[in-house]
Amino acid sequence: MNYDPFKEYIREAEADKREKGYAWHTAIGLQAVDGLKPSEYLVRMAVRNIEGEISFAEANELLQAYYAENPICNAGDRTEEADKVAARIAALLSEQAFSFTPNEYLSIHRKLFSGIYADAGRIRDYNITKKEWVLDGATVLYGSATELRATLDYDLSQEKNFSYRGLSMDEIIQHLAVFVSRLWQIHVFGEGNTRTTAVFFIKYLRTLGFDVTNDIFAEHAWYFRNALVRANYNDLKRGIHETTEFLELFLRNLLLHEKHPLRNRKLHISGAFNETGKPYIITQKPYIAAEKPYIDELKTYIEKTFKPKTACNVLKLLEAFSDGEVFGRAEVMREIGLKQSRSSELLQELTERRIIEPVRGHGKGKYRFRQE
């Protein structure tokens, strides 16, 4: 999006339009934390909302209808996710209600990712690692799955009982940087942690009296994520220490309207960064291997046999398990976000159409795509 329609609303419009412009600008910008980019369709719809032509609820309904009619079958294309999550963030940032509680944090994740992630609003029950560009492919040590709820409860209770009375603004900034970095490091959810943390943090900052209505989150969301990473990473053999200095610069620009340069390449641990500041990209396996022409035929058969939305779901499964990997109902629920009953029905239908076949020796209800 070369032209940014939201800045003029933020700078010049009346209060209601300005607040909505900020909410949309931030919501769309935050998708960059996961390398996502919303569509031009969403931008046009956002402008209609700012102008008062449609409500947030209507905007969400329009998005649901749009993607029901125009499903994205390429599993690597997350435009639909970016659009829907951005619209939901904009709605949440336009609401005044907020509770500084663990349940509110979980609720924000559920509201943002319902229908997108099967485990929306639920604490993960497995441990995770994530390759980070800013760490040259290394990972932060995230919270242990067995301790996530206890850690979340503890961190929020500590912050709730903390008194800012008598602190200088420098001390307040430093404390807020430590708080949000620790909250993020828990990584309560399998996916969507940074966007959830950002929304929760913005709404919390408002309760502390900060306006938070500028373009810092919108234009420097990826810097925000990289700063969170650097605040939680140590490699003492290489002389690398966790530091909140980058987060503090971000917060000074956000809360005090200072003008510190926020350049991602300055955060990279090795110094061997890409001058363009592009994210670390992990090469994915090809969608269809050239040595498996049968997969091409199967893809065509799927597209002709099923309605567009179902075909899209089946193709996502095919991409995930095309190399003969074994999967079952739980994997179907995780990969395409279907409920338990619908996942079972889909597996049965795929079996009846001889698209997948049962596999023995891996437990009950396991299948794989037919290879010939």
C-alpha cells in the first residue's frame, strides 16, 4: 500500500474519525510482526468504517462473506488471516472496556484468532521454539508448557501491585519495557502471541494515562517484536546479553513522542544483517514435488470434486501431509481449524473417495494421502 489513507484521519479528522484511523492504522501495521500484509480490500473497508458507512460488526461480516466466496487455497497465503485479525484488532482498540487480568489476555487472543487457529484463547500444552532473524536463526527460550498459567498469573499480579508513584519518566519507561518483555516471553499461545500482547499492552497503557495514538506501533511493529526478542536472549559466550534498551527507545517514541531512529538492522546480534532489514525467511518445502506427478492429478481432482471452501481445506491438508506423513483428526483440527465432528466427517469423506487411506501401526484413526 503505497498511499496510506489513515494518516490524514489521525492528523486532521475530528475525534471519532481520528480514533478509528489510529485503530485501523495500528491494527494493519501489527500484522507485520508475523510477516503478514492485509489486502487492499480490507483497506477500502476500513475507510468505509472510519467514514461511518459501516460498523465494526458489519466490517467483520463483510470479511466473512468475502472469503467464503473467494477462498484462498494456497496454504502459504495468509492474507485472509491478516485481514480478519486486523479488523478484530481495530474493533478491540476502539473499545474502552478493559480488565488487567489473565482472563482478559486469554480473551483477546480468542477474539482475534477465533476461526483462524483451532486453539484460539487456549494456553498451549506443548513447548515451542522459533527461528528469529534478529538472532541469526536462534530462538528465545519461551515459557515451559507446564508452567504457563502460573507464570502469567504471577507476572500480571506483580504488575497490578506495582506502584509508579514517585518514579521518573525514565524509570517508568524502563519498568514498562521489562513488564511487556516478560509477558511476551511467556508465549502463552502456540501462535499470535505478539499481536495479542501488543493489543493488551496498548489497552493497559491507556489505563495508565498514556494516549498511545500515534503511528509508532503501525510503522514499527516488526521492530517491536525484534526488541522483545532481544530483551529475552542471552549468549554469554558471544558477549550477547538480554537488554531492554531497544524496547525503551520504542516506548520513548510511543509515549513521549521522541524521535529515536528505530532500525531493525541495529538489533541484529551478528552485525551481518541485510541492509533492507527484511525478516529472516525459512525456506518451506515445495507445495508439490516435481517427482510426484500424481499429486498434480490429485489436486485437480480435489478442485473438481469439492465445493471451493472444502477444496481449499483439503488442499491445505495435502500441502501439510503430501509426503506420506500420517495424520488424524487432531491434525485436521489443527491445520485447518475445523471442529471435532466436522474433522471426522471430512476424514470419512476423503476415505470414501479414496483420496486418503487408513494406516495401521500408528494408533486408531490415522490416515495418509494415497501416493498413486
